Amino acid sequence: MKISEKILQVKEIKKTYGSGENQTEALRGMTFDVIPREFLGIMGASGSGKTTLLNCIATILHPTSGQIMLGGEDIFSFNEDFLANYRGKKIGYLFQDFELLDNLTGRENIELPLVIHGEQPKKCEAAIRTLAERLEIVPVLDKFPSQMSGGEKQRVAVARALISNPSIVLADEPTGALDSKNAKTLMKKLSLVNQEDGATILMVTHDANAASYCSRILFIKDGAIFHELRRDSPNETQSEFYDRILTVLAQLGGGSNNVL
Amino acid sequence: MFFNQIRRNSLRSRKENSLFFGSLIIAIVVFYVFLSLESQDVIIFLKTMESDAIRKLLVLIPIVYAVSLFFVFFLVYFANKYQLQRRSHEFGLYQTLGMKRRRIFSMLMGETVWNSLIALLIGIPVALFLTELISLATANLVGLGIIGHHFRVSWTGLIGTVGGFFAVQLIAMFLLSFIMSLKEPIDLLRDETEGTQLLASKKSGWIQLILGVILLLIAYAMGLFLLKTLSFLYIFAVIGILVTGIAGTLLLFRGIATFIGYRVRKNDRKSTGLATFTGRQLQENVLHQSAFLGIGSLLILLAIICLAYGVSTIFTRGDDGERTVDISLQGERQEIETVLTSKEIAPYIYAYYPMNLDTMDWEIVENGQGYSWGTLIEAIEDLPYSATKENLLNNLLGYSPFLFPLSSYNALLASMDQPEIILEPGELVLYNSDMFSQFRDDLEKALQSNPVIELDGQTYSLASEIRTQNLVADRFISIIFGLVVPDELYAELVSDQEPFCWNVALDPDFIEDQGLMHALMQVGGLLNETGLTYESYLSGIGRQLFYIVAGSYVSLYLGLMFLIIANTVLGLKFLMQQRSTRHRYETLLVLGAKKEALYSSAKTQVWVYFALVISVAIVNGIFGIASLLNSFLRLGDAVSDEMFILLSAIAVVVFLVTELGYIWLIRSESKREIRRMSSLNRG
């Protein structure tokens, strides 16, 4: 596989908090790649370093050492202004709590990553339309978040993450604040944009159900990669993959070895 | 441990929120400055002179104090509310960890007391310094710089300040703690208090905007016309103006939110960057707080009017011409000369002379030969029409002129080291006191045509220069029109040759050494022992001063207080909104907004927010002042409307500078808040 085919390369990422005796290692030299059109899941127990990893890739947290290459460029070799340019444009975000600005309408929220970077809202009208239709949020485009359901809010957030055609979408527990029905709808939509539009998605999740939509899953434990699962599509059904995930999760929890 | 926690928490409050702590100090200074009025140089001096009037003024103090307490309460309330909002997460945590509400309450009260003590420790010295400064400045401004100044502490003022401040702080904190105790711990933990986007219907928004403007226009019209004409309906007119004005302003602000929303929608398609976000933030700010902005704007309006009125009072009343006579004595020549040449008093005397002044004898007027203003009247009639001119003519025609012998007038000039008047044969000099200087221009123009007047059948010409010096020490005795005549003519026309009084000029070196006030008081004391009746320049100043102090001091004080309170509270309110929507800024950062873009969005928000409030207040203020000029406010005749407007403009500049200062302060505070949330390594 050529380097140019890798959208994201994470090389020997380390992150330590504190110093001296109080030092804790959140990430202990993690290395992996993400290729285009991939739907990568990251799973792990609380405190395993998932969020730290995501924040590093999101450029809102500096790793202590190591490199993160996006499209072949080391993102931390640039200054703050450049990083600001990166955010929203090259990277799309999906948060657990949606993080929609509640005094902006749905449409205004979706446009944000573009207008922040100086684009005319007029130009993206067609793109908004397409995304809104695909995500079934046309009726709420001119509503404020307080007038939307949780599922609608998260789908508006998906549209916001996708509007700038980012190289990669980072999703942090996107189903965390949704009920199972809305979670299912959301995952189907994400899977759709991954498969049909070729969006690359990196999703951190606790939820084995949500993870079963991924094409590959990295399990991390104590700041390092512990296991990797690939879905053998199209031979493997989603529910078979789900079962395999559950098995690894049980192992991750220590398996039967840890039972006292 | 408990006390340490209180100390640490309050230290953090002071560090994190300088505006909060600054407002507390301002509250203290505001209280003390006003309550210490009694020990100001000017007032102490006036007490010796106009004790009755001062007593009445001092009765006003508790009333204004109560009003101040009320407003300062709001200031303290909002400052504390902002501070508690910032710490709401902390309180939620305490409760989650099992701290009893009672204990949180006593911790907050403890912090309040501790913070108040520190604020007092800083505020009182500042207040003392400021009162000294004000005392000196007022004294200088009104020409009292000459009083020997002593540092004074007003103990009643101090007690009132400390008591009032603690009361206001504790009541505000009590209320806030009570409100907080009604919330669930989880709500406190969430640390988010902003309401959801209110969607006022567009139609009602526009109606409110239009209705607000109409009501304001009605209020302006009533102010300009009703107050002037319908004097018997005054009270109704005033109530009408207040109701329409206040309702209009409040409605206007509600409507403005809709207008901002409309602008955002309209520009939505072409604006880039954070323009939409900025607009929506503003819309939310104005809509959620329209009543608040309205009240803030009305407070600033009050401040504008008070400042304009106060400043103009200082200048209009302060101009009372030069000092000519220090003391005027009444009594027999011999008696007076004995006293003035006695060894106790003589060293202080520079000059003394009899001042003769009187009107023409009644018999001469009766003869029909009396007096006539002759061609002076015609010369004045030829001048272009003006209200002053008509007034001048009416006064001249009904007025028998006072006459002064040349020797008296020259003695007055000599005592001031000014050149004497030399009269040409058949020439008289026209006199017009400074108190009536509004006629000066017309008279000078009329004199250019060399008019002649008649006295007892004789024709005299008038010198081109008009004399204006005060003839006696008491400023209340002033003469509109008079004539300086040769001594022989005075003897012919006035049979009573007894001087009106004996004027005394004190030794200039002595005055310079002691200060005018002390010099006058010292000699006055000596004269009191002799039993002579006398008038001193002091009482004249006293009366003038009283008007200045009563008129300007109180209104300037109230003006500044309204200004400070309105701005601080508005600023705090803005910061509170920014605080409660901080996660929006965080989201924007993650979406790639640059810090500078956020700063400039916040900057625009601060500017528009304040500009809205201030511009409405200024428009209201212009009409308010115009209405005042038309009605209640009677300017000294010597002051033209232009002068008043100029002085008001000075007040407006002071006002704008204060506003800019506040905007700058709020901007930097808001910037700091954003910087705090935008540090890259948030962990």
C-alpha cells in the first residue's frame, strides 16, 4: 500500500499528563493508519485513552511525542492559525452532545465550517440540500435546535461534519446521547455516507451495536492497541461481526482470567 | 479549614473577576463620597453663612442615600450573580459530595463578609482620597481654593458607608443563595443557564418596534409642548411623559431584537465568517434582556440629564463678576473711622471710602424737569428686534437711574488699583451691573450713536464705555442702570449727602497670605466686637455657592452614580451571557474558527450592545434636555441657550469618554474569557 493511499497515519503517538511522580501515560506509543473510504471504529474501556487519541487527531490536544500525518502532512508541525484552518475544513467532527449552536438555525449550523473559513453560504446551498435530503432533515433546516428531536440534532451535526467534504470525519460516541431507535437511524445514515459517498470515518464508541457498522475496529487498552478486528464483508453479516466484537470486549475486560 | 476555604474562595473571586470586585469598590466610594458631603470644605463654609438653606440640603442626603442604596443593591446583586454563575459547577459539586446547603450558604455569607472587608479596606482610602480631591476641586472651581484646607474624615459618612454596604451585600447574597438553593444539584453541575432560543413571532416584534417609536415620539412631543403651555396640567403631563417614555423605550428594545433577527436572515446568504453567529448572539442578548436593556438605557438617560444639568449649573451660577468691595459698613463717619484706624484693624485695611448712591430727589422729578433717557431710547429702538431689546426698553422707561458721585466711583477704582474716570464737561458715564449683563450688548451698540440724555433740564452726553463694577460688598444689591455724575451735579440733584455705606478693601498682601475667606472671616470677627453693622463679600459668595452646591453637586453625583451603575450592570449582564454560552465558542474553535475571529465577534457584540443602549439614551436625552430648557429649567439671564448647549455638550463628551472606558473594559474582560477557553492544551 502506498503512502498516498493512507489518509491518516498515526505514528508512535504518546501523551503523558502531569510530571514527575504524578505522571500518567494516556497514550503509550500508538501506531495505526486509516485508508480512504474506511469506517474505522475505536473501542476500549473508560480511561483507555480513546478520547485523548481522538483529541490529538482533532488537533485540539498536542501529543507529547509522535506524529500524526493527515494526507501526508504532519499536522503538528504547523502553527495555531494553520491548525484552525485544518479544523472543520479537512476534519469533520461529530460530538456525543451534538454541540449545535442553539441560537443558530439548522441551516446556519451546517454552514458554519464553511463560513468560518470565509466561504459564501450561497455556494453551499446545493450541497446542503443534497445532504439534508440524504439525512432526512430538510424540514428542520430553518428551525432552531430547541425545536428538533435528539436524532434530528445529531443528523444536523452529521451534515455539519460532512459539509466541507473533509478528508476524515471524527465521531466521538455519536450515539451516546440517542435512544436505540435514533442510534440505529444515525448509524445507518453514517454507513450510507461511508459506502455511497466514500466518506472516511473514525468513530470512538462504547456501543458494540454502533461498532458493528464499522469495517475495522481497533481495541485499545491502557493507552496501547490491544486487538484489531476486520469485518469480512461481504461474507460476514453484521450480526456475526457484532458477536465477534462482543467476544473481544469480554477479553478486553480481562476475560475469564481476571475473574477472581 | 472552613475559614481558609472562605479566604481562598474570595481571593479567587477577586482575581478571576476584577469587574466584580471593582464594582464593589465603586459602590463603597459612591456611598462615602455622598455621605461625607457634610464635611466638604464648601459645605462647612456655607454652614457659617447660609445655615438654614444648608440644613435643608442636608435633610436631602438621607433621601438620596436611600435611593443610592436601592441602585447600588442592583449593582451588587448583578456582580454577585455573575460571580455565582461562574461558580455554579463548583456548588453543584459540593452538593454532590454531600455538603449541606446550610453549609454552602454560610460559606457564601462568610465569603461575602470577607470580600466586603477587603473591598472596604481598599475602597475607604480611595473614597477618602477622592472626597478630598472633590472637596478641593469644588472649592477651587467656585473660587474657594483660598480656604485653608484641612483633611477631614466624616465619621457619620463612614458608618453609613460601612453599614449600607454590608447590608446591601448581605441582602443581595442572601437572595442569590436562596434562588440557588431552589436548583437541583444537577442543574448547577451542568453550568449552563442560557435559555433556548426564544422565537418571538416576527409580526409582534415589528408591532412592538413601531409602537415603541410612536410612544417615544408622543413622549417627546408632550415634553416639548405640553410642559411649556399647560402649566395647570403639569402633573398629568409629567406622568404622561414618564409612562409613554418608559413604555416606548422598553417596547423599542423588544422590537430591536426582531429587527436584528431580520438583518441576520437577510444577510445570511452573503455573510461569511462569524457574522451570522454574531448577529444571532446579539439578537438573543437583546431579546432575552430587552427589559434590562431598556432600564439600562433609561438609567443612562437619567445620567445624561443629571450631568448636563449639573455641569451647566456650575457655570451659569459661577459667573458673578470680579470682587470689588470686601466689606461695606454702615454707620456714622466718625464711628467708622475710629474703628478702621484702630490698631487692631488698621493693619488689614488697604483703603476705605464713603460710597454715595441715590436716586434723584423726588421734588426735582415732580417739577417735570426730572430726567429723560433722551435719544438713548431712540438709539435702542433702532436696533434690530429682539426679546432682550424689548425688555431693555421696558426697564429703561420705568426706571429712575441711580446716581453716583464721581469721587465715590473713583475711590472704588483706586481701591482696586484701576485708573480713575475723567469726565469731559457735560459728559456722564452709564452704569449697568454685571447681574444684568444681558443688556450690555444692546447698550454698547446704542452708545455708538452718541445719544444724549436729560437731567433736570440739562442735556448730557454719555461716554462710550459702560461701567459695571459692584458698588457694595453684598452682591444682592445690584443696580440695573445708573449714572456716574460729577460731584457738583450729585450735590444738586440729591439732597441727602449721607453715604449709603462705607466700603473697605482689605490689604492684598494680607489676603494673599491668609486666603480671602480667612482674611474676611478674621476681619469680620474683629468688626463683630465693635458692634458695627456690616455686609461682607462672604455672604454674597455664600449665596452664590449655595446655588452651585445645591444645584450641581447633587445632580452631578446622581448623574455619575446612574452612569456607573447602568454601565457596570449592563457590562456584567453581557459577560454573563457570554459566560453561559461559552460552549458555543468552544464548538466554534473546534470547527476551525480562529481565536482572532472569536475576539472580533465578541468585540462587535460588545460594541453593538452598548451602542444600542447608549444611542437610544442619547436620543431620549436630547429631547429630555430640550423639554427641560422649555420648562422647568430657568437659566440665569446672563446665560444664552447656546452656552447651555455648549456646556451640555461638554457633559456629553465626559459621558462618551466614560462609556468608551466601559466598553474597553468589558471588551478586554470578554477577550480574557475567550482566551481562557481557547488554550490548545486543554487536556
